[in-house]
Amino acid sequence: MKLSLSVNLSDILTEKKSILENLFSWGSIFDNGFHPGRIFRLVKETGLNGIELVASKNMNERDIERVKKILNEHEISVLSLHQPILTL
């Protein structure tokens, strides 16, 4: 069994946060002042195998390439990709 941390695309590319994500705290660990580099170090230190990446509705090919580069720099694997979550 592999263990992962669920991470929103907008947690890595913060300029992608929607108005709702900026207005309301969704309980993300990133909302508590953690930045992606610190979280990725903690993922490795705690022995997690990677992350589950939650896609964004406005995600494009350029975003995917940027996220790949960031995750490669931190040697973090994407174990699963989750479709965008519908916000009401």
C-alpha cells in the first residue's frame, strides 16, 4: 500500500486559486502558512510515497508542465490525479 497527501493544483500554483478558495479556508495545510517546498520536505521526511494531485477547472497544459517541474525538483511522485472538485 502507498500513502499520499492530497494537494490541490492551486496549492502549488497559488495564482490559480479561485475567488472562493481565497475567501474561505478549505482546511488545506497550505492555508496555515505552509508553502509547497516545506510541505514537500515534510512528505519525504514522514515517509509518504507521494501526493494525490487535485486538478483545477482552469488547468492548462502550461500549468501541468510547471507542476511537473516543481514536483521533479522536490522528487515528489504523483500517485493519483483527482478531477476538479465541484464548488457550490
